[in-house]
Amino acid sequence: MKTLLIVFHSLTGGTEQMAQAACEGARSEPAVSVRLLRAAAANSNDVVAADGYIFATPENLAAMSGQMKDFFDRTYYGALERIAARPYAILVCAGSDGHNAVRQIERICTGWRLKRVAEALIVCTHAQTPEAILAPKLIQPEALDTCREIGAAIAAGLVLGIY
């Protein structure tokens, strides 16, 4: 059985909704075990044990969240040279842009020698005021459908052995 690891951090719920939707999509493939872990709970053993990954983060101050950065800091060297060529995708819940958060994660994945198998999905909430930024988020159904499709596609690819 193949394993897909979805690692996420969410403060206002948007990224969590995206990660859960990707998890739902991936679980449509019965031959894949899907692990949905908060960034603070994931460790190097989780990364090494997985066959593919989805990394989901909010955009915080034009960057990935501190919890996601901490996850990568804690797991990078423990997984280095042990996970090359495995597939990954990125989900970002952004207030305005999200592209720098994607670039940061892509650089880490390049170091790990992972294989990007989907374009990064950036869902923009347009939250620009302190009140809007800190408010609970509700991700649109169309964006959640795309998250489900990404999860399902990676899971299917793992089962078919194309990654």
C-alpha cells in the first residue's frame, strides 16, 4: 500500500479546509493510505515513510507560515537523500498573492529532489485588513473541488506507479 502524507498549518481554517479536501480526494483511492498531519506534529519519520506529499500552508507576511517553516527545518536533514523523486504538490491559502510561499516550498522540495506533479494551487481570500486577515476563512466550493482533484490525482498516480 502506498502512503500520501498531507502536512498543513492553519490559523484561520482556510488552509485546513484545503488540506481536508485534498485528503478526501486522495481517500477515493482505496489502495492509498492518507495521513493528514498538522505541521507541528509531523516529523522526519513521517516524511521518509510516505510515498508522496501535499504541503499546505497559509501565506503569512508574503511567506509560508512559521509552523510550516518549522516543519521543514525539523525534517529536512532527516529526510535528505532518502526521498528523492517522490511526487509532491503545494496548496496555499493567501490573502493577496501566495507566490513567495510557493517559491519557498519549491526550493525546499528541489533540495529534497522531489518531483512536482501539479501546479501549485493558490487560493486568494483577499483578506487585507487586520480584522479580515485574522477572521475565520471559508474557502469557495470550486477551490475545494480543485484540492480534491489534486489529492485524487496524486493518489491515483501512486497506485499506477507513474510517480
